[in-house]
Amino acid sequence: MRSYPDHLPIWIDDSLPPHFPPTHLALDEPNGLLAVGVEKLTPEWMLESYTQGIFPWSGDDEPITWWTPNPRAVLFTDQVKISKSLRKTLNSEKFTVSFDQAFLDVVKACATTTRPGQDGTWIRQDMQQALLQLHQSGNAHSVEVWYQDQLVGGLYGLSVGQMFFGESMFALMSDASKVALVTLCQQLKAWNWPMIDCQMETDHLKSLGATTLAREEFEAIIHQQTALVVEPHPWKVKPI
């Protein structure tokens, strides 16, 4: 069994197979810094981290840092909130929604779309390459929102077992990212997937029904859901 120092952040030895220290060792500061290390993000490191409730978050020219917030933001798929204005947008059929039709375009849009108070992106080049491999293996998926055949919004994330780990979203038109998330929630609910990991709470997510769970409760759910077997099937938007 590996031992870890009692000081943080913990440096990870990436010459060994992917492995992380216990999440209770994370700092109590706002976002739960746990560890630093791994020269390059790979599908193996990303899958191991997400199934342990950990995610990477750092820029291209920074050491890779690993985080596990407490509490954790989540959205239960049967508790999504749809405002009157959003309901009107959904009913208008203004947008067309698809799954897995433009995965890399969604990832790149999430990486390059300007966000208030954010300088640069955590969606590093090595992360984008790892995500593409995970998409090809069926462990990463995208939701696309189209307006007149133009990609105007969407989101992407990882899926393991019957658990979806949301990574990022973008919108070039009002309500586009909300339409993506609501559609995903409705589809996951129909598949009996109970929860989306949203990582950290934002006003945008709260407006859609996101809540928070203590780290221990969050981890109990993801350990259960990621262990479930899912029959391979195409990710397609189906009538609900």
C-alpha cells in the first residue's frame, strides 16, 4: 500500500500506474486541492481521477493540479429546473440538439469561448488529445446545440458506468448551453442515470437545479454508479 505525506499538495509519481491519495487529504481551501503532478494527461489518468471524484484543473504551462471540492456541485437528472422563458425556448424548437456529432468542435469551443473573470483555459492541449481518445473509446460525449446549421452551444463530459461527469459548456446564443444541459438531463433520466457531476457550484448551474453534496456522499454515489455495466449503444437524442 502506498503511503502519502501529511503535507499538501501531494506530488504524484507518474512513473507508476495511475493512483491518487485519499481524497480526505485534500486542502480545505475553496476548491479542494489534493495533488500536483503527472507530466501529461492521458485517458488512463483521467478515468482514474474521475472515478475517484477527482479532476485535473490547470493551464498549458502550469503543473497539473488535481482537485476534489467539498461540497461538490451535482445536478440530479430528475430535479432539473426549467424556467418559463427556457420552457418557451425549448417549445419553440428554435434549436436542434444532437449527441456526439461534433465532439472535438465542442471541446475546442469550450476552450476558446471567453468567460467573465477567466483568463485562459484549463482545457489543455494534452487534455484535448486525451478527451478525443476517450470519445473514441466511448467514455467521453458531447451535446451539440445548432441554430440554422451553426454550432451555437453545447457541453461535453466523461461517462463511466451509469455516471456522467460534466466538464465544460459554452454558449454563443442565449439559452444554448441551458438547452444542452436540459436535453442531456432528460435523456439520462430516461436511461436511469441519476446524477451529473458539475464539479463546482455556479449561479448558472444553480438556476438549472444544481445542488451540492458533501464529498463523502458524492463519492458513495459515484462509486456505485461507475461500477454499473452499461450495454454499448450509440448516444443519440431520443424522444422522451
